[in-house]
Amino acid sequence: MPIPFLAQRQRCLRALVALATGDQWSWAERHWHARQIDRYFDDLATFERRMAKPNRRCTRRLRHSLLTGYSGALCAFLQEAGSRGIKRIKPQSPEQLEKFLRSACPARPLFEHAVIKTQTKANGEKRVTLSLGRKVRTAQRLVSDVLEASGVANPFDYSRAGKGREAAIAEIVRLVEEEGIRDFVIFDLANYFTSVDAKHLKGVPLPKKVMRHAVMFNRHAILLHSGCTATEAEAARHGLPQGARVSGLLASTLLGRELRQLDGAMGIVTYVDDGVIGACDPAGAKSLAEAIKLRFGNHHGGPLGFKKLDVHSIEQGIPFLGYWLRLDLLSELPKVTVRPSHEAREKFRRELMRKLALTSPKPDWDTAIEVAHAYGKRWRAAFSHWQPDEAEIHEFEGKVEIFVGDFLSGFPGKHGLKPPVLACVG
């Protein structure tokens, strides 16, 4: 059994122990459920090995067993419950558990509503997401396990487990400092999740019933909403549902499938629908940008547009995932300076104003400064690649005090903390 599956199995066993506390479970029932966990991860490992072979024999029946069997639903439920905290797992009787798992099969209608929520992104735009119920979350967890075992994961994606934003930034820094790449294509797909349709996902190794009931369930599910417009509510029914576990995996898979076909890419880093592609020179970067635009515009499932598709030189600086990266031209060795981007600093200002507005009663100067500096300290800690010196910290804290003054005076300003401009040699 592969190492990742062993870790998942241990988490499931711990969740089972928390679930089966009390006198409702007999020793035989606990032992039987533990054997179901072992059976599921053994089958999942077998499925992964078969999918890695060219002929892929006997995979359809095993995939059907994984998606519809009791052991798969049990492990998906235990993983989902464990991810929310072992202490939050409420004991259930075996009968209650079986009744729930039978209704959480991804190949059948789930009959569960979802709640539409809106989030404000760093650039001020709104993102429509769905908050899912237990049945859909359990079905999605099971489907994602099978998809990951199928080998469809995007190798360039840093939003998956074990990677993350900081690892993506570290890879870009490595490409510049060690590989010598200086020119990049920066892209951000426009309305990516809502634009992806079933036609774009042809070739995904999932049955049609699973795609209908567990993946694109937003077409038919009851969607509850409050505080969003009718247009936003309608947008939640199109494309892949944002906020769902499988949606990110499938969106990443589609993006990776297209980027693999690019010629001349010196390094690719993606994070959901944002990406950075290295090129050998400025002309190569422009050629890559044209190739990407043409490829996504002529996609067989329908055109996919770009919110941003630019060519940048690391010497002038590139924005990515809330960071601003620039080559230090004054350094003898190649060295990239990494700081929060202007958009991230502007988001910090808006969020600080919101926190101060929610403080009750209305804070005085000392209280507001205490709240602002505490939030500023947490915000700086979120940017692990940013190592500010004393002058930068002093400048940042001065801006924070200006924001507090704006708030208390009733006139919130538009002070942005722009990324510093480094002197150019020559």
C-alpha cells in the first residue's frame, strides 16, 4: 500500500474510533468496519497500479466497486469528518451510519441543498461559491480519491495537498536563480469554473451518473441564497461548482492537459486558474502567450477566455499569488526579492477597515491601534517569503496608523502600500 494511502488509512481508523465510542457498537461491528477501511485502501492502491499501466485492464469494474461500495462511502465519510476535527465527530450507531452512507452514493441523486455564498477577492471582485452539505461532501471526497488514483492530477498545480502558495513562489524563485529564466507569461483565466462545461471534461475517467449527481450537481440541486443577486445565483448553476472538492481537481486537470501540449515552456507553475510559464527570451514569451491564447480560444469544448495574459520580465517584476517578485539587479549573484503585491496590500487595507467597523463599541485610538497592529502582525506572518528589514516594518506600521486615522475620522482613504521600486543599474 503506497505511503499516502497508509496515512489516509490511519486517519480513517482514528475517526472510526471517535465515531464508535459508547455502548452502541459491539466488538464485531468495530472489527468489521476496520476491515472495510483496509479493503478500500487496498482496492484503491490496486486501481492506481492498474491505471498506471498502458492496457488498463479490469479497471472499470474496480472503479465501479470503489464508487458504489459501502467501504468507499465509509472511508470518504471518515476522512471528511476527520478533516473537520476528531473532537467534533459525534458518535453514531451502526444503523444510523449505514443509513447515511447508503444515501451518499455519488452514482445516485443526493437530494441535498447547497448554500450560495459570495467572497471578495483581492482585486475587489466577487467570487460565488457553494457551501455543501454532508452528503455531497462525502460523495465528493470519494470521487476525488478515485480521480487522484486515476493519475489525472496536474503536475504543475501547486494548489493540491502537499504543495501550496509558498511552494509555488519558491519554485519561481528557483527557476530564476538556478535555471536563469528571466521572461515569463502570466495568465489568469476569466470565470474559469463557470466556463467549464461537460464538453471540456471529455475523457475524464468517471461514469456519466457520477458526473451528473456528484460533480456537476449544481445543475439540479436546490441552491439557497441570501445576500446575492439573481445574476450571481444563476451563475452558480453553470460550470463547475466553486467550493466543491472535485471542481478544483477537474479544473486543474483540464488546465494541465492543455499546458502539456505547449512547446518552448521552460517551467510551468499553476495555482487553480492562475499560472506562470517561463520562456527562454522575450520573443519566446510572446510566442508562448500567442500559443496559449490560440489553444484555449479554439478548445473543442468551447472557448476559454483570459482575464489577464501578459508577458513580464523578472527584472521589472512579476505579480503572482499576492506576491511581487523582482530580480535584484544590485546583487552580484542572481537573487529575487519577494514582497507582498500592491493588490494584497490593498486587500489588507479593506480587511482592516472591516475589522475596525465590526469592533463594538466604536474603538478609541489606542484600541484601534492595538487591533490594527495585531492584524498586521498576522498578515505579515502569512507571507513567509517576505523578510522585511526594520525600515520596511516601520513604513508598514506607519501606513497602518494612517489607515486607523482615516477610519476614526470617518474618511477611509485609498492609501495603497505599493511594492518598492528598486534602482536599475545602467
